[in-house]
Amino acid sequence: MSTQETLTPENVILKDEKIGSYISEKLSNYLKKYTTKNDRETVAENTSVGVYTIRNVANRSNTLSEENSKAIAELIRIAISKCENAIDDAGDALEELRAILKEK
């Protein structure tokens, strides 16, 4: 099964995360760092999982369930996209900064 198939809302599998348990601290920290309140609101609208439920699972106040795992998977997708954008931006900045240094 490909990664994309694994993370579809109908068949969510979150590696190393168990239904009935809190998400890992590492995942929680990534979701806090790379997603926003607006992202959680968008995910809530798209998945029909409450925004406060999403927030509480991401902050490790609620446990992961079959239902809210769909929202957490969607939030992870957003975090991945933002990480990819940050990498691209950093690469561009690095090139520009090196070019500036060479000009002087």
C-alpha cells in the first residue's frame, strides 16, 4: 500500500500511534509548530470532527479515536506541506544569502 493510500480518510493508519492512547509528544510538538488554529478549523470543516476535539488530541488532552484519527491525519498532511514549503523557502534564502556574500 502506498503512503497516500495509507493515509486516506477511509483507511487511516498512523504509524506508532495507537487508538485509545494520546499521540506521541513528538507528533504533538510537530502539529503545534507547523499548524495553526485556522488549519484546525479547516480540518474540522472537512472531516466533521470538532475543532476542540482536534485541538485537544493535538495537545494530548484527548486520546486518539477511530473518528478523530481522520482529522489528525489531515492535520499531519497540512504540517507536511508547510514543512516542504519551509524547506523550499530556506533553500531560496540560502542561495540568495550566498550570492550576496559573494558580491561583496
